[in-house]
Amino acid sequence: MTAVLIATIGTRDLMFQISSGTWYNIGDDRMRNADIIGEQAEVISDLSLSTITYRDLTKYLLDNITTFRGRIKPAIIGKFLCEQATQIEKVYLMATDQKEEVQEREKDTIYASELIKDWIVNEFHHINTDAVEIITLGLDDINPSNFEQMFHWWRKTWRHKINIEANQSIWVCLKGGVGQASEASRISGLSLYGDRIQFFEFKQNTQANRVGIPSDYSEPFLGTNYLWDRTQQQALKLLNRYDYAEVYDLLLPYFQQPNSGFGAVPNLLKAGMAWNQGQFKSFFSLAKSFVKIAEQVKDTYWLIAYEQAYLGVIRLQQQNTIEAMLHSHRSIEGLLYLWAINSFPNNVKERQNQYPSLKRSIIQTYSSLNRHFYNSQGHQLEEIALLGQILEDLLTTAIPKTAISLDLKVFWTSARTMRNTLSHRLGGLAEKEVFEAWDVTNSEQWQKRVLNCLNLVTKQSFKSLSQASVFDKIHNQVVAAIAQHELRGCLKSF
């Protein structure tokens, strides 16, 4: 994939090699202490010129480019171009060229941009002169220091002067020029191209520059990095709704960056996506890979039931009342099947896409169940489908406490009736109807009723469904990680 480079050119973007062999920054007019000459003055002195402005100095060098070509290099973007040029197909250099009456005109970068263009064309033979375009501002009375003016100028420039193909990367270097112009280009570009834009940062290296080595640059930052605060808040709002798929898609461009610092967050989000889909085996498989919660994820058959119940709680928070009802009932019903299979491996057979079957051999342990092993004609059966009254009788016989449980009584009667009704009718379900089905009046009572049913069968003592849920721990980790995350870049070292 090729790239288009957009670079703002400032007064510090060029260096010149004086006769002694030392390279100095052409635009650096600062004095070193009180008695040491500035870098620009060193260049002017070496060229035997009188006091001269930056604009005129760069014009003088351009007019004599044949003589000075080998002694001119880009100080800021030179190393970047040397290392990335093979991927660059088009270059746009953004320069200032202001009217004579404007005081800042003496620091215009129009000729500096021409010098950089000349260096690019001569340094990289695959980039011809038509592939490097200089775009100027200033003659139309646009003030580079006025953010509003620059924002409108950049918006028009992005749309009408910068040509970017659909399959090209967009690389932006904003080191040169005033801050208002750079910020305007960044925001306007992001509003148009979003994630396609990658920004490169530069750090001046005077020691390297003195021996002709251009400055260091950072790894690329996606354009969305500059919108991280907004993206972060959006991700947290989505997490508040447990929309893990949307959070993953939103943050994927950040995850793909080197040294992003997100650590386990991408995999935690994948775990959350699996949980949301009810793929609890995949969820637990991902959860086990994280040290902080690994001990809570055990190969215990009943753990999935608590996750199913907590999924119902989340669905109720999302006002998805039908799923809340179905998940809550399913958590108990599914647990009972798993309980039977694990408690009576010699008597209960799991069957794919069917109810488990209960073998007649169970009567050797619980003789009272013998009455279920006859058909309507009175013929003895060797195995029967384990469901309904048969499942209830097996449970109450094996765990007598369940026979007197008010919570399970509601499960077997009104809750089951509502579950069956939902399976055969169209339309919605009011939250009040969910509570009525479970003979409670609010969410806390409903959760407690479901929890009591699960604890009674598993013989656990969880105080809440959230305490029993591994997902709840993962969710809290994800929220904390994203809320506390600060994007960081890594400066390349050479």
C-alpha cells in the first residue's frame, strides 16, 4: 500500500553545511548565551552575506541550488523520508507565502519548501517533480495564527487540493508552522478521513543535526489518538450497556498500534463478546488465561449456570425483558440437567439435541422413581426422557431440601408457565410481568430467588449473582483498564 505525505514546513526544517563541515539550522536565529553566535548567523557568515531575513536566505540558496544542493538537507523530516520514501507516492509540502505588508513575511517558508522539494526529487528517483506539490497560504489574507481561519482553509485544502486515493495511507507531519495551523489541520483532517490518518511526531536532535543527521521521529499515531478522550468516554458508555462487540470495534485501531499499552484488554473484550453470546465455554477458556481471575475459573459444571443467570440480570438492565426471563429460567433448568448428568453418570445419559435420558437403573438408588418407567399401556421402560415432573422428582428425592423450597416451587410453577408462554407467543414482555412470573416485586428479589435456587442445587453460598459471576470480575477489569488508560507513543531510537 502506498502513502501520501502531508508535511507543514517551518523555519527550523532546513540545515546547511558550512565550509568547516558542520551542519547548522538555517532558521535557528536564537543566540547561544550572550556571546555565542546563533546557527542562522553561522550560515549567513559562511555565505558572506549581509544581514538577511529567513525568506531571503532561503531564496538565495534556491537561486544558487546548483552550487549548494549537496549542502542542504531537511532537518525535521529528512530521516523519515529516507526510511519511508519507498512507500510514498505523493508529497504535499504546506508553506507560507504572505503579502509584503505582513510583518511575518520575512519568515515565510515558500522557498524552504522549494529547497526540500529539490532535495526529495534528487534523493529519491521514484518521486518525480510532479509528485511533490507545494501548497501555500497567506496571499489570500489567511492568518496562520487564527485557528478559525485555518480550520476553514484546511477543510477546503483537504477537499480540493490534496488528492488521496481510497487505497492510500495518509501520513501527516505537523512539526512546522504555528500551533493553530497544525491543530486546524489535525482536526479538519480527522473529521474527513478519521482512522485513515497517521500522525508522526518529531524530536529535534541538535547533536545529530550538527553532523548532518536529521531528527528522530516517532512511530505513527493513528488519527484517533488525538480523539482518545472522546473515544474513551464512548467506550465506557458502551461498556455500561455491556456492548462488548461495539467496544472492540471502536478500540480496534488502537489495539493494532505497536506499544499501545492495552495489555489484556483486547482478549478480555473477546471474552466479554463470547459471554454476551452465551458461549460460556469459549468465555471460560479466554478467562483462564488471565492470572488475576484464573483461580476463580474452575472446571466446575455448575459455574456456567451462574453466568447464565447473571446474563439475565444484564439483559434486564438493558430492558431486554424477554431474554431476561428466558435466561433466568434457563439457568436453573440447565443447571438441573448438568447436575443430573454429573451426579448420576451411570444412570443419566446425555443426548445431542435432546433431553437427557434417565435409565431405569436409577430405581436401585431411588425406588420411588419406579412409577415413571411405565408407558400408558403399562409396559415397562428401560429409559425415559429426563424432563418436567420426572426431573423434579429426581431432584426432590436426591436433595430433600428442594422439595420445601419456595424459590424452586416458583421455578416449577409460574416461572415455567411464563417461559413456556413466551416460547409460543409473539409480542413483548413488561418488566412487571417478569417479576410476577417469579412472584417478586423488584429486581433485587428476583435475583435473590434465582440465586437461592442455584445455591440450593450446587450447595454453594454465594451472596449475589455478581459475586458468583466470573464475567463480573472481567467487566470491572475492562472498565478500570479503559478508564485509566493513557495513550503513549514510543520515540524511535537510532
